[in-house]
Amino acid sequence: MKKDIHPKYNRVTVTCVTCGSTFETGSTMKEIRVDTCANCHSYYTGKQRFTQADGRVDTFNKKYGLKNK
């Protein structure tokens, strides 16, 4: 392997901009700032809302004002 061609691998702190939590990881960057993390993202916290998606037939019927039998 050639010497001095690889970037320096650092131990960095990842900071969440939304909630302020931090954790350490390895990276070639000096600092990492993320918008959301596992502590504040709605998918991981269980506060995610699922919308009921209508099927194609129901959407068609609503669009053209048809009533289901």
C-alpha cells in the first residue's frame, strides 16, 4: 500500500441540530452536524403518523363522484 495517499481518519463528535444530542464516531471530517437523529426523528420515537392510503378504485370513485355499492 502506498504511503501518504489516504486521508487522516479522526474520532469526531456528531451533533444533532434539532435536539442537541451528541455521539462519537469515526470520519475523515473534523465535525459532523446532522438535521435529525435517532433521538428526535419521528420514525424512531414512535410518534410517526401513518396516513391511510386509498386504493386506486376508491380514488377513481371519489374523483368522478361514483358511489360504492
